[in-house]
Amino acid sequence: MKKINIYKYQELPEDVQEKIYNKWKEWREGCLDILPWSDETISSLKATIKHIGGELRDYSISAGGDRGDKIVVSLPEEIEATNELSTRRRYAWLENNILDPLRINYKITHPERKYCKYGQVPDCPFTGYFFDNVLLNYFISEFAKGSDIEDILENDFLRITQNVMYDDYEQELSKETFLDTENDTYYTIDGKEV
């Protein structure tokens, strides 16, 4: 009977560790038909656009930023008319139509025993996913500066969504994710899985 020494990943030489990681990464890339968190990201995108008053009619978004990527939004005339507002009126419109419906109108306690203040806009108000805040804050900032609402929703939101999806993709293929998944795996000294 032949004796084989087995090792945890961290016990192997660096070149063997790199070989194992690269093999895993190649395998993992083949398994990523759907990007991690893509459903949550798209749900957040839809909910934010809906809250602003638009409707997401069509979209095609890839993590790498393909030339065919697009977001098509339909906006009612009253929303498109906001592009003509002065800076002061834009702030009033943002407060009355975007922020005020989200504001907490009573004192609530969170499990961590932190209080939300009266009038505060809660974090992640649409879906509970962080991307709500990213899109909402960006929209408020750009609209207040005078940017065209359709341009924000179709072009800027597309770019932001691509970047977030790309970051999620990179995280999914990172060494950190690999190390989280290989906890109970053993290898021979040349990197073959046992």
C-alpha cells in the first residue's frame, strides 16, 4: 500500500497554490451564467426608476460593459417636464416627489436599538439592497445639478449598474472567495485534489 501525503491549501508551496487557484477560477468562470447578485441589482434598478416616476421598458446589461448594453425608460410628460425647472424648483421637486414619500414619519427602533429620526430617509428604501442607495443618491445629486432626467436614468444608471455587476463578478472570482469555499479540501503536493 502506497502512502500519500495530503495537505491543506495553505500548507502547499506558493506555485502550487497559484495553480490550484487558477484552475478553480477557470472552472468558476464557466459556471457563472448569471452574475452574483444580478437579480438584486436589477430589482433595485427597476424599483428606483419606478420611484422616480419612470418605467424600465427594456434593458440589456453585462458586467463588462458591452456596446449593445442599454436601458430604455419611459417617462410620463410631467416627469420629462422637470428638466425645464430652475435649480431651486428642482430641489423642491426632489423633496416633494422623491424624498418626502420615503421619509419616516414616526419613531421606530431597529434591532440594534438605534433610532431612526423623524424625517429620515431609511437606508435601501426600495428593495433592502445597497444598490438602492447608490442609485438614489446619484440621481438626487445629478438631477439637482441640472442633468437631464432621461440621460441620468438611461446612460448614467447603465454605467453604474455595469460597474457594480463587474465588481460583483470580480469578487466572485477572487482569491478571497476561493479561500472561503475550499475549507475542507485536501491536495497532494503537486496540487491534485484528494
